[in-house]
Amino acid sequence: MATLLKYYKLSLVFTVLCLGLAAWYGWSSTGTVGGTMSLLWIVIVLSVLEISLSFDNAVVNASVLKDMSDVWQKRFLTWGIAFAVFGMRVVFPLAIVAIAAGLGPMETIDLSLNEPAEYERIVSSAHVGIAGFGGAFLAMVGLKFFFDLEKDIHWVRSIEERLSKVAALPAAEIALLLLAMWGISTLLDPADALTFLVSGILGLVTFIAVEGINTMLELKEEAAKLQGAVVRGGLGGFLYLNVLDASFSFDGVIGAFALSNNMIVIALGLSIGAMFVRSMTIHLVKQGTLAQYRFLEHGAFYAIIVLGGIMLLSAKFHIPETITGLIGATLIGISLWWSVRHNHVNGTDHESPSQE
């Protein structure tokens, strides 16, 4: 229990603070105990949904964070939460409305507080662009893991060995993604198709840019012999993780409107979830979970490819978030079970697995 508190203490304090703010806001806006309790319940449900649907996010974050120094791990948990909470859960929806409606910052805030239905409509109308950008970025994160010549641990061997060999062809994963985006764009109206393709290309370019920054910083670190061979350390890893978290949160922000169109309620609920995802990430890193369960990482990256694909398809088809979450949880659950089975068969139940 004490160990868990060490990792989740800050998240629990943050939760109490957010629920306190929700209670104060509920009483101020409704003036009734029933209205306040209803608002609190929505905040709690939103936070639980965000946590339950984001475990794959935590696993992938951990795969990057494990190669970063303690200093940058702490910065991800503290500085990064400001970007996750205020950047994606508050500023991002407001920015969409401001750009789409041609409003100023104060006018947009006023619209979100006093005309929540119109605010929801404008945010939802930007879904095609969000689906293109977020789907493309997440799909590339997942594909990059499997299109890797140096990858030597395979879970679904018949698939992963072939993908690893195809990685010898430069930019094969990019070509695959572009073909998928083009195919989906043919199902859309011309205007939406253009928006979708441009947004998807920007998502792809963002992924390449972040990867480029990581590579340059890594080479700089190696040249200076400061940290040795680090996969993603320091500032590069920090930027990568925050862009990744932003991509994961796109659908959550849009989907939250199914429960409430109040900007403050949505921000409080999703922020609690975002904080717990960060604590889960640190927990996975410190406990060495990825090393102990060798296929858990594979399951998370499969889940990310599925999430990216669903996000791209959502430009045309409505796919409930529950289905997305269930698919991700199932893939991670199977990969965890397979890892436990592998450890038992190979007698490594209490050891870090060796590479094949």
C-alpha cells in the first residue's frame, strides 16, 4: 500500500483538489445539493473513463520514459501535466472554437460558459481534421515499433518477423499510412476529404519532426558523452511524450461531450484521468514491468495501431469509444497473459526475461 501511495500520492491530491473545485463550481452554478452531486458524478465518470481507456497510453509512455533520466521522468510528471491539463483539456477545445468561429479568446470563453450547446457543436464540427491528425500520428507510433530491422523479440511471430524484414525498405510504414489515408478520403465529401488529407499529412510531418528532434538530441548527447547511448532522453523524449499524449487525448476530449458540454466539467474530469495516466507510467517504469512482461509492450503498440486506425475511420464512421477501449484492453490483457505464460514455461517468473 505504501508503495502504491508513493506513485499515486500526487494524483490523489490532485483528484481531491479537482473534486473540491467541481463541488464549488456545482454549488455556485446550480445552488442545489442535487445539482452539485450530479456535476460531481459526471466529473468522476469522465475521470474513470479517461483512466480506463488510457492504459495503453501509459504502457507506451513507459517504453519511452524508461530510457530517460530521473530528472526528466519527474519533469514529465510535473511540467508535462500542465500541458496535458491546460493545453489539451482546456486550451485545445477553446482554440478550435476560436479559429472555427473567428472569435477572440474572451469571446470563446464566454461562449463555452454561456452557450455550451453551440460550443459543443463547433468543437464537434472539427472532428474530421482532428481524426486525420491524431489518427496519422498514432498510427505512425504503432507502425514504427513493428517496422524495425533491429526488433528481435516477436509476439505474433508470423506477422512481426515479416514487418521487421519489410522495414529494410525505407519509409514502408509511411507509404502504408498514406495509402490508408487516401482510401478513407475517397469515402468522404470533397471538402472533408481535403481537410482529412491535409490534417493527416500534418500529423505525419509532426511525427517525423519529433523523431528528428529526438535523433539530433541523441547524437548531441552521445557526442558530448553526457548520458551515453540513450534511446530518447531529456528534452527530445519529453517533447515526444507530450505530443503522444496530445494525440491520445483528441478523441477523449471530443467524446467527453457525450456526458457534458460544460468546458469546466470536462476539463476537471479529463484532467484527473490525465494525472493518473502519468502516475501509472512512472509506476510501470520504476517497477520494471515492461522488462518483466516481455510482450506487454507489443500489446500496447498493437492497441495504438488499432486506435489510430479507428480514429482515421471515425472521419466517416461513428465508432463508440467503448469499443476502442475494449479492443485496447483486450490486446493488452492477452499480451500480459502471454507474457506470464512465457515466463512460467521458461522459468523466468521472478527474473527479467532475456532477449531471444
